Amino acid sequence: MARRVWAAVTLSALSAGNSHILAVRSSHVNRPKRHSYSSISTWEECPAKYAYSYIYNLPWPSSAAMERGTRLHSLAEDYLNTPEMPIPYDLRKIGPILDRQKQAGGKAEVIWLVNEKWEPVEDQKDAKVKAIVDCHYVAGEVLHVDDYKSGREYPSHRSQLELYSILGLLKYPLAGRAESAAIYIDGGYSGQDASIIRAMLPHLIDKWSTKIERLESDDDFIANPGSGCRWCPYRKSIGGPCGESAKAGY
């Protein structure tokens, strides 16, 4: 039987090799009041992983892949924001896509926020859901939402874009539909394309509200050991606090 997150956890590899004890309190004082696709999907993958990261704020070690992704995103943002900048060499495979975005007036790294009533807000203190959108632009009545990916293509990318498209249609009330795509930098193509029309918003908002309600009602954060443990920074095999990962061989 999976056990709930315990009252004290031993850490080692998560703090540059220095073991220490972190006291974990059962109160909800530190529970996030604002959610993102990343936090919601992390909870769906493994509630314990969500708790370690978003409630107990245990460090998430960086990696070469993460650092590369950050650098490539920054290059794309600089290109869209700089009129005379040529296509960066590392983004050459998606050059035609970047050109199209730039010519359409694409805006880079914009934050969209909605409150608990799914109304657009500007202040993060009032926000229930937050999205940082890599690139978006409006053409006629169509809102285009794009997200850059520096790794492999996964079906979950469409789910992320769905949430972003919802927030985008709420942000742009004159847009009749949102067209979204993941832009795969290494492959040089767009994928997981999807379209959402405004009439779909009530159903989709209800869908994501249910996800958030389930997350917020969780008081146990029971681990879900499986193949995902292989890459989890909290797995026991590298000195992390999650003993349940051993059940999956990690």
C-alpha cells in the first residue's frame, strides 16, 4: 500500500550532496493558491512529487537538457523582440516558423492570468491559473498559440496547449477560435495542432476546474510509483525522500 507523505524526510542529493532533515507540516499554510499546467500535470502524474516540489519547495536539480531548453527559449524570445536580428543558428530548423510568427506580430513570453471565476486579471495576487505563453498572435478572428519544445514530442503537449488556448480566448474576447501548436526546435516542425472555438469554453473550463478542485482537495499526496520515477529528482536511488520510488526500481 502506498503511504502518505511523512512528517520528516531525509534529503541528500537534492542539496548538493549534503544530507539534512526537512520538517513537513500537515497544515495548508504553504499550499499554492495559484496553479499552472506544470503544477496540475505534476499532481496528476504523482501527488507526492507535486507536494515535494510545490508545497515543500524541495530543490529541483538543473540538468543540461533543462539549461539548453531555457537558452533556446531565450533565443526565440530575443528573435521575436528584435526587428533586425537574424535567425539564431540553433533555431535554424524552425526558421520559417519563426519568420511567420514575427511577420504576424508574434508576442513572446507573455503571462496570462485568470481568477477563480476564470476572469482575466493582471495582478498575480488575484490569479488562480497562470500561463507563460512562448508566442501568440491574432490574425483576424483567430488567436494563434505556440509553445516551443526542445525535446521529444509527447501527447501531453496538446493538453498544455488546450489550457493555454482557454486562457487566450478569455484574454481576447473578440477571437472566435484558438489555433495552437507545439514547435519542435530539434525536429524543425510543428505538432500536436489543435483548434478550440469559443463555444467550447464552458465545457473546457469545467474540465480544468475539476482538475484543480481534485488537486486542492488532496490532503494525502500519495506517491504513484511507476516508470516516471526514473527521472524524478526525489527518487530514493539518488538520495531523495521518496521511498515509494523503490517499488518501481528507482
